[in-house]
Amino acid sequence: MTTQHISDARLAAQPAAYWTGVAYEALIAFTRAEQAKRGYTQPQFWLLRNLSKNDLSPDGLGMTIPDLQQAMSTYLRSEDDLESEAEVLLERGWLSRDTQGRLWITEPGEKARTDLEQYAPAIRDRIHEGIDDADYVTTLKVLQQMLRNTGSTLV
């Protein structure tokens, strides 16, 4: 479905769930393709972020795969296999695993996390190309209101 030939009145009547779903899938696919071009996956980056005391980890302590799955439960996709992704990072020396099965970010892993983080602005800029920040903020506010209207506790 394209919006080029749809009037504003007809567009306003279209289901938000359809468009948010299409947008979600397209944005995830684009982001993951851009990350793959740079040699890493989104779940690998999430693993590094969630294990780094300089990022999402509240205490810098190691975590098991189930701990990480719980920490990422709101954004992990069904096809994401954290065990396989962690194995790649273990092979690269970016993670280590202790005898209790906890994963820990290594110094090379922390450096990799900060190196990979530098790509995020370019990916964001490409996604936001031609979109004014004010329009983007308005869109997010509209989506947040829709969530509140439907009883979501996420906002």
C-alpha cells in the first residue's frame, strides 16, 4: 500500500496498527542490514550494551543468557538466538563466560561496543532523512497517546 495517491481524509481513516507494524518491520530490517554491513548483529550489540557497566548494565556484573533474555524482553525478537550470538562474541574475545555460566564483557568487548556505537547516528540520520525533528516528536506524542488510549502501561 502506498500513500502517494491517498487523500489525507482516507489516510486518517486507515488503521494505525497496520502502519505501525509495517514501519516496525521496515525499520528493524533496515537497521539490521546496516549493522550487518558493518560486521555485527543487533543482538550482539545488545549483548555488549547489557553487559557494559558504561551502558545498560546497572552494576557491571555478569549475566546468564536467561538473565539477558529477561533484560531484553521488550525488544528481543523471536528469531534472536542470544546463545548463538554470544558464542560469536566469545570467539571474538569480546565476552568471557565464568563457571556459573555468566557472560562478562571484556576490555576488547568494551572497545568494540564504543566502536559500534559510533554507527548509530548515521543509521538514525538515514531513517530520519527528510523528517523535521518537530514532526518526529509530534508523531511519537501521537503514538504515546494512542497507547494511553488503549490502556497501555508502557507510557
